[in-house]
Amino acid sequence: MLLAADVGNTNIKLGIFENDKLKFKFVFSTDKSKTADEFAVELYTFCQIYHINADLIDSSIISSVVPQITEPLKSAIKTVTGVKSLVIGPGIKTGLDIRLDNPSAVGSDIVCICVALKELYPCPVIVVGLGTATTILYINENRAYCGGAILPGVQISLDALSTRCALLPSVNLSNPKKLIGKNTSDCIKSGAVYGSASMIDGMIERFEQEAGQKCTLVATGGLANSIIGYCKKDIIINDDLVLEGLRIIYNKNEA
């Protein structure tokens, strides 16, 4: 079995693949203060809860955008499974054609998402990542990653409102009752959800206009289920793109 770890700014997602099928997932919060032993306890507990024999995990791969966590997590995986982890970075074969000014600056999570997209969906593809940041990426008809856009994440925008506007309250992201809110809380929720959905629809239209063709539309990230349903575009939600990309990359490096 393959253990894949997606270390993001907000959450760490672990996935266990058996015969290239994702069998188990577990998400816990990203905490830079945690030690390798604490990560090991969480991983061990995960295995116990889902009745996974850690001895059957014979391979591991990590994508991390939080460098402080990479080594403690590697150590934790080694402690629990006895397996050394591959880490996405220089020297790892991805098979991805990156057509950017500085390909080496692309985050490992973006690499994994693009690898998964070009293998799993018809190209060209536009993918919207709704996480700590909102990213919109474009893969062309030749399955090359050609760039995109980065925006403040939905939760970051909500936090900024309450921090920078003295009279606006902190509001949890949830489904707005209607577009035209009748109180401050509902107005903020409407702006966050419908505003983000409208931005996504508009950016997709502009991406397709610049690309000169219609694209497969995919969304991923922790907030995708909260926002994409309010979009007018027909967008596929796949929250496991990084994990699937990790699986594909691991197979390329072990072949």
C-alpha cells in the first residue's frame, strides 16, 4: 500500500492507496509546532481507527508547501511504517511540461494537481483550487501547464473584513439564505459565497477567451463544496487531485 501525504497551509491530508485505488483518507490541521512524535501518534491513531495494518504500507510520498513540517512528517511515517518517503522536489520525475518563466518555482501541490489533471481529464483543462489561497490554473490541449492566477482565499477575505473593518463581525462561511442579505451577517455570507462563485465564472470565461477554446472545468480544495454549487458553470469537483497526482508521480519514479 502507498501512503500519500498532502501538506497544505491549513490542513494535512493523508491518503492510502491499494492497487492504485484510494481506500482511506484522513485530514488533520497543519500545526508547525508539532513534533515528529506527535505526528507519529496521529498517524498511528489513524491506522488504528480504520483498522489499517501499518506493516502493509510499503511506500510513501509527500507533497509539502510547509517546509517546517516536511522532515517531522517524514520521520513520523518512518517510525510508524518503517518506510522512507519520497518528497516532491528537484530530481523527482513528474512527466509534466511546465511552460512558465521559472518552472522550478512551481509549488509541489500545483505540480501534483496538474499531473493528475492531465492523466484523468480531457485537455485543455481549467482547475480552480479553493484552499487557503484561490488558484486558477490552465493546462493546454498538449497537456502542458501554462500558468494561471492566484487570488486571496475565501476564508482569508472573510478574516480581512472583520480585521480591517471595525464594525463588521467575524462570520463563519456557510450557505447564504439568499443573494440579497437582510442583515450584516447574511450580507457578508452572500458576498463571500456568491461573490466568489461569480469571480470563478468570470475568470473561467476570460481564461477560455484567452485560450481560444472551451475547457474541461475542475475544482478542488477544502472550500470547493461550499462555493462551486453557486457557480453557473458546469464544474467537476475532485478534492483528491493532489493525492492522485502523488500516486501517479510515485509510479513514475518507481517504474
